[in-house]
Amino acid sequence: MSNEPIAVTLGRFAVEHNYDHLPAEVRESVKSRVLDILGICVAATKLDTSAAAIAFARSQGRLDQAHGVGAGAGLPATMAAFVNGVLAHSLDYDDTHLPSVLHPSATVVPAALAAAEMTGAGGKETIAAIAVGLEVCVRAGMAGYDDEARNSTFFDHGQHATSICGALGGAVAAGMLMGFDAEGITNALGVVASMSSGIIEANRTGGTVKRMHCGWAANSALSACELVANGFTGPPTVLEGRFGFYEAWLHGQFEPRYLTEGLGEHWEVPGIFFKPYPANHFTHTAIDAAAAIRARGIAPDQIAFMRLGVAAPIVHTIGEPIEVKRRPTTPYMAQFSGPYAVVVGLLGGGGLGACLADYREELIVSPERTALMDRVEVVADDRCSAIFPEQFPSVLTVTLRDGTVVEEAVLANRGGTKRPLAYSEIAAKFRDNVAGLLKSDDCAQVEAHIGALEELDSLEPIFELLKGLEVE
């Protein structure tokens, strides 16, 4: 094993992997993720927190370097990255890497798009930067994964690995687009590590701050690179050092092999799970299992009781306290409710099987849905626990009023490597997300530009189509 500092290895990896060095499946995966993230950003413009993020960004100045979705005119690149990062992570619709359980694209893609606009980079350069940034982000998260406990040590400490590791990946991507050499990218990692942050207490007791995390990480990525461009440097041992990143966050409990083993030979990027449904990823197989019950021809009024079995660590997130999970009062609460996920699957949702419209407040509190939620309990299931966190499986056992018992087990998530989404499905999700917000012709052109991203000399054609969407 090399004694070279990890950040130095990552810096060299970045400069050695341009578009021509990427496997075809990595290139195609990146394009799908750009389309996915921009569609989510457009959909998120309707949120109050998005308006707040855009207002904050505008207050920082109108330097026309890059574009934030919904911000209209140009912004400083750091602020465009902030806006798009906030929007990308605000709907719980962005992709997930397992088993690290972090959301890499919501930081890396906004950071890279802002840097590409600022520098006038073309599609090939942007694809390469996103690919390498995602790879660094995922590997940084996996280094904090405890194989024995089968859990993220970041999560155990109340830390949001998504934004903490996302800042690292975003800085690598931005540095590549700004033309840094290996030393420059090493320095960018050394600087951004002092800026990465995120705690997840809001998941427990409320608040909208989690929506900000990926925006701040993307902003930090651009800011760190601009500081390096102006002369700041960072320690080459920033990741593994005695007072470095993993000591500071995880008290030195990390697996360095995940950061560098097979680097450039095995790519994690194509295996990052897309989200077909706009809800916490733990609930997705519950939607599928309930949809399979519906496909059997079983009507809701035939059902007396339902038991949703999931991995033991998931129960407290989507099933406790059960009285609260059976009575979500906001879309956000519904996104983290196992009982509501079952209801969506039983009644049938839009889009790919569930869409944002299925999480409207008036639906969540409707008598039909609350009555069905009252019939759902969420329990630990040994089969599911054995598979977690490689997948988030569910087993739904339904007792009918005539005493018949039926079961549907969904042991692999849709959108992952075992049940992948086709590009046409990602495109359908994009169209559903932007419906009513972008003109159909503009939507089609954005989709076409991203589908041929490698042919673009700059990103201007994409953002020109999005500039008209402005949040006041």
C-alpha cells in the first residue's frame, strides 16, 4: 500500500481522468444524474425554503458567473452552487449511494455546473468532473462505513455524511473545471475539509435546515477552489492526519482502503441508486410491495390489517412513534412514514409509481388515507435486517377481512443495480418534475441537450432555457 497522502492520490486521480478515460457506463450515468438533479431543482422552486435560499443568494451580489434555478439573472458561482444544492436536496428525491447512505449528486452536480458555467467549460469536461467528484464523495463516505456494525459512523455521530463528504467531491469537481493540476486539487481538498459540515438533529425534532446542507457544501466547494486559486493551501494529510478530517469527524474510526482501493479501475458512480419516488429511500420498497398487493386485485376495503416488515435499524425512522407515522400532517412527515408509503402503493401514485403530487397535504390528511394508515404497523423483519444496508427491503403481510393472509416481499430497491431505471424512466421523472413550470418545448430541449451533453461547447444552452423560471 502506498505511503502517499490520500489527498495527493485523489488529486492525481482527478487530473488523470478526463472524458476519454471514463468507461461508457460512467459517462451515461453522469448525464442521467444531471437530468435528474435539474428536474428536482425545478420542482423544488415551489418551496418556501427555496425562495429563502434564492433571496439569500441574491443578497450576496449579482455577479453574473452562473445560474441558480429559479434565481433568474446570473449569480456569483458560489451562490449559484448554493441555490442549486439547496433545491436538489429539498424534496428527498435525489440519488443515494448504498451502503454509505449518502446523497452524492445533490452537492457534486450543482458545484460542477456552477464551476463549468463560470469557466465556460464544455460538456465533456463537465461530465468528467462530475464523475470524479461523485467517485471521491462516495469513497469518502464509504471510508466512514463500519463493516462490522453495518452502519455509517457519520450517522451514528449525528453527522450528515451527504454534505460533509459532498464538499470534498464538489471541490474536486470544481477544481478540475478550473484547470487545477494535481497539487491544486490536493490543496482544494485540504481547504474544503475545514469548511465541510452538517448535523442531522432536524431529522429527529424538526426544522428545515437539512435542505440547506447540500447547498452549503456546494458553495464551500467553489469557495475553497477560489481560495486556492488565490493562493491558499491545505495539508496533504488532511484526510488521514492526526488532526485531519477523519480524526475530527470520526475520532479516527475510518477505513482508508475505501478511498483508494481500485481507484480508476472500479467506479462506484453507475451503482448510485436513483430515486423513483419522492420520499425517504427507506420507504420505497414499501410502496412497491403495496403496489404488488394492488396488482393482485385486492381493494383497500378488503383489508383488515397490514404489517410492514423492514430492517430493524429502519423502524425508528419510518415507523416510530407509530401514532405520529400514522398521522403525518406535512408532506415532509409523509415522506418519512412507512404507513403512508403503504397507502400510496395501495391506491396507486403518479409518475413512476409515486410522484410529488401524491404527497400533497390535502391527500395526506384525507379520511380515506388516514383510515388506511391506521391499519398499518411497522416491525423489524429478520430477512430485511440481513440484507440492510445493501438494500432497503420490505415485506408486507396483509390480512383480509375474510381471514386470508397474503404477502409481498420486495428485497431490492428499484433504481439500484438489481432493478435499474432506464434513461427513459429518468427522463419521465424529469418531465413529471418540471410539468407546469417549464414550457413543454423548453423541457424537451433541456432533455435533448443533456442527452447529448458531451457535444456541448458550453452549458449556456441548458441554462438559457431555465432562466425564465424565476422565484420572486
